[in-house]
Amino acid sequence: MAAAGPMALRRRVAAARGRLVLARGILTRPSPPRPRGPLPRTPWTTRGPPPEVLAQAVERRPVREQVELDTITYAGRQHFMPGLARPRFPPWDRGWHDPWHSPGPRYEEMPLYKERGCYVCHQGVRMLEGVRQVQWLTKTKRVEGLPPPVLSIINNPAHQLEDHEERVKHAISHARLWDTTEVVPKREQYCPVLFEDLIHLCRLMCMKYPALAKRMLARNCKISAAWERESILLQVRGLNGILVNSMAPIPPVASEEEILATKEHVLETFYPISPTIDLQEVNVYKELNDTGFRDGYPYSHPHTLFFLESANIRPGRFRPEQLRAKMLMFAFGNALAKAKVLYGNDPKVLEQPIVVQSIGTDGQLFQFMVFQLNTTDLVSSDGVKNLVWIDSDQKLYERALCVPEVKKRVVTKPTGIYGFQPDTFKKFLALYLHGTV
């Protein structure tokens, strides 16, 4: 039998004495044995603690209330001190009203406060369901493509600009390649430049059609139009798009038979999504119908709205479907405000429908729209409905190459405009000429 080591001898001695126990090389006194049986039957073990004891255990009180301490701040030191609380001072009375540092009255105390909420659409609203949502809000029937009067202008060579392809290519190159010293210009720079160049080309037709000179382009004008839709109060309000006004209105593009045929159209719903899901709900508002121009303004008829999506980053721009929804909403707002001025606030079917056009672009992709307001009776979904013609996602060019492509020190594709589509400018020009030709 092998000899026992020193640790084995120590364990035998401790076991013989019965007083000390060796645990991990340390001699400790043994504790009394734990009870292995069930717990004794007491009110706490059978029914649990009383409710008041449980409430005290669950209730969380601040440390200050538990130990009853005073808050020590660094107010007396007049500077920040780590470990001390931040002092709270009473509000300072200036002795006079400062509008820049005044919290202002509460909403309930404002004179324009109303219990009934109003859903507002402005330039920053992005429609979740796009055009379908605006169709329900404005009681509008959608027709794909452009109306026949506009198509007749497009297909008639007599209404085209001479050498329009070369001039449009020159305008695109000016906006994308020549107007900046940067290698690749940003969208917020070339999109407005391209719009100005295209409008300039359209204005060259004034020599052929003098009535085009009786128009005015307005920027940063405001619009306000209110209406009810199935017990919902709606309003288009805020900055308008770039608006071209004319002295004469655009004639109706739909005949009386087409207008009466809209009675059979059923508006599409998207239950369970609310049609006002994206609109801003406010309680401080004024039911106002204003075109943005004073009475007696000679260019009082809205002709075409332009929307430029020129944000550099993609999240800052509206998607094409959202852009078309905003175009339809503001075209409807301008037409409704003009109808309220001409025919009053009573809802009815208009004797002379009001037509407003809209064009949206991000510098490459164009959206074309023609809206006709047939009725101001928008509460019910029955009866005559409004009409809108939409021609969407029309590219003016496929690509603008600002830096040449080089492979093995050979230029394979030089800088320039590729994939130019002249039909897109023909539609742009046709909408500009519509109402005059």
C-alpha cells in the first residue's frame, strides 16, 4: 500500500476530530445540515405574503423619499460640479414680451382652435398608397395616357419646334456637363438648370403663337383649398409648385358624355388603411379657399404646375408614385380654389370644368398629368367624378456620362448624352402649347 501524502493525513485528522472540515485546502467549521423536508405550514407559505406587503415590495419610491435626503446642488458654487444635482430655478420674468423667447399660448387658447380636426396636405406629405389614395380623397377617375387634344398637338408636325432635337440635346448638355466646374454636378444644380432651358425652348414658340406671351410664371406662391370628403375635413395648404398662369383658361378636354359616364365608376378603397394616414392632423386652422393672387390679377387662371425633385440623396426625393400623388393633389387644390372663386362655395357640378396641368421631374424622369375638375360635390362617392390623365415615367435621356470610360488606356465611351428620347420633349412642349393652339 502506498504511503499517504500530507493532504490525505490532514483529511484523516479532520474527520477523526469531527469539528473541522477541509474545503479547497482551508479548514472551516461545518454548518448545520439543511432541512430536507417540506416547509412548515404557515400563512406565508400557504397563501403567500399579505397584499400590503406585496404592494410595498412592488412600489418603487425615489431614493430621496426612502432615506429622506435633501438635494444638494451646485447652485452656490455657480459652476458645474460632478456628483452634485443640477439646480432648478424659477422662470425668469423679463418684464416685457419677447416673441423669440416666448413659449406661446396653448393650442386650446388660440383663437383658431377647433374641436374638429382637419387633415392637411402640404409639400412634405408623402402618400403611402400614391395616386390611388389621392383618387379617393379628390373623387377622381384615372385615365392612362394623355387626352386627345394634347395627343393631336404631339402628332402635328406644324406645332413642333425647328431643330428641337439638337436644341434639347444642347440644353441637356448645358445642364449636365457645361454649367459647372465640378466633375459630376449634383442634382440640385442641374435639375433647375434643365427646367429653365426647356422652358426657354418653349418660349421660342411665342413668335409663332403670340398668345403664349400672355402668361406669367410665379414662384413661391401659396395655395389654400378646403373640402369635405365623407365627414372628413381636408385641406391643401402651403407653398405651391412653380406655377404658370394664363389670361385665358384651358378648355375642357373631356366631353359631356365622358363626364356623365363617370357616374358608373367605383372609387377604389384600400381598407384597412385609412385614406388620411399620411396627412397632418391639426386643430388650429382656418377654412380658407385662396388661389394665392389678389382680385383683378390679369393672369388669374392656373395653367401648368411644375415640381422639381432636385434633392441630392435618394431618401430626400419623392419616389415617382409619391411625386405623381403630390402633383395630383396640388393640381386639384388649384382647380378647386379657382372653382370656389368663380362658382361659390356651394357643392355642385360645374357648368364649365376647370383644367389644370402638372409636370414633375427629377432632371431625367418626367411625369405628365392633366386634371379636369368636374364637380365640387365631394362628400359622397356617388355622382359625377373628376378626371385625370397620367403619362408616367418618361425618360428624356438614358444616361449623362460626365467622365469618359477608359479601358486599357483607350477611351471606350466618351462623355456625352446617351439614349436621348425626343418624344418626351414633344409631350413637354404639347402641354405648354395646350390651350393656345
